[in-house]
Amino acid sequence: RVTNIPWRSTIPFVAVHLMCLWAFYTGVTWELVALAVGSYYLRMFAITAGDHRYFSHRSYKTSRVFQFFLAVLAMTSAQKGVLWWAAHHRHHHKHSDQEEDRHSPVLWGFWYSHVGWLLSDEYDRTEFSLVKDLEKYPELCALNRFHYVPPFLYAGLIFAVWGFPGLVWGFFISTVALLHGTCTINSLSHVYGFQRYVTGDDSRNNFILALITMGEGWHNNHHYYPASTRQGFYWWEIDMTYYCLKLMEKLGLVWDIRGVPDYVRDGKSKQDTLTA
């Protein structure tokens, strides 16, 4: 259901967007554009590999130290805490495109599913009952509580290295693009694209969104088999997050990466393969 959006919650949202207008003052250089793009994809990886595939779905394993690093890096995106993020995403999978889904474009329209629900104070709290496996880590709980600290530290680091122009491009422009890039999966990936599998919802595969989000655009694949680390089920379905995780696996940073069983890729049940 659509809830009211209090004006207080829109102030930070609008302010961050308005800060991007300082680009008219800083001008455009290749270095600043490269900084913005690099900052975008670095943190997009942290969101897709961390918030989504690790914290929300536990589709691979890693050490407690690297888990903490992923959480901090993901939270520099200013998309609240990792426990909050994972709890809301697990709720989404349970109720996808149903009455209880908080960001279904099919039910609530584009604007509300894209960012409107984020601005509603009804969804501010973290549903710890949905992330009991993560709540046992006190460092993650502390990060979740003080979720505003990583973005401030990240912004400060960029300012210290690249000055005010770097802050505008490497943090504000990059963060705004990152927010909307992430939110396209909630909104556009349930409207535009094709459905390979019957999932009981309107999740779709979209090549363009997959490029923007490092593989998250293969959303119908993901909703069909969310246990897989890999979301691009076929070789031509580009999934940069998965490729990066496979490299990290070779370096020993992550392990037990879950692939896609052949019977899943073929749209069959496991029982079908046993009786064939």
C-alpha cells in the first residue's frame, strides 16, 4: 500500500540531488568523469555483491573481516544499513508484486516503487526478525545503527584527495546515480524486459539494466532461483558482479560460490531430472 511521505524525509534526498548542480561550477574534465564512474561501479559492486548476493541471500561465504569490509563499502552508498537493506529485500522476495510488496511498480506505480517508499518513514526501522543470521554480529548491528557514518567518511576521503570538484563528482553525482541505478531494479525490472521463467510475479530480464547494475538486470533469472550467486544464467548474459566474485574466489577472499544447476537453467524441477 502507498503511504504518505513526510516532508522532513525529503530534505536530505533533495539536498543531495541539488549538490550535483555544483558541476556547473567545477566544470567537466575526464578525470572527474572517471572518478564519478569509478566511484559508481566500486560501490555498485559492494551493493550487488554485498547487500544483495551476500547479506540478503547468503549465496556465497567469506570471512568475518571481509564481511565487515563489504558492509562498510556498501554503506558508503547512503542506502541505509546492511541489516535494513537485507531485511527489506528478503521481505520483497516473500511478497513480490503482491499486496505486501513495498515497491511493486505493478501495484503502486513507477515513482513510489522507485524512490517513494524509501522516503516513507513507515519503513525506516529494521525488521531484525528477518535477519537473525546477521543480527548475531555486533559490528554489523553497530554499522546498521550508525549507517550515516560510512557515507560521511567516504565523502571526507574523496574531498581530502580530490578537493571540492572531486566531492561533487566522486560523491554527490556518483551517489545520486548509484541510488537511481539501484532503484531501477525495483521499478523498471518489474515492467520492462522479458520473462524466461514463470515466477509468480512480474520480474523481468533486461540487458541494459544488467549493464547499469553489474548483473542485477537478470531479475527474472534471480527471482526464479535466488540461491545462485550468478544471475546471468547464460554466457551471453553479462554479470560483472559474478565475474568479480569469481576472481576474488581465486584470491581466497570468498568461497562456496553457488552456481546455477542445469535443471534450473532449463526450467525443470530437480525431480524431473531424477525421473528422466
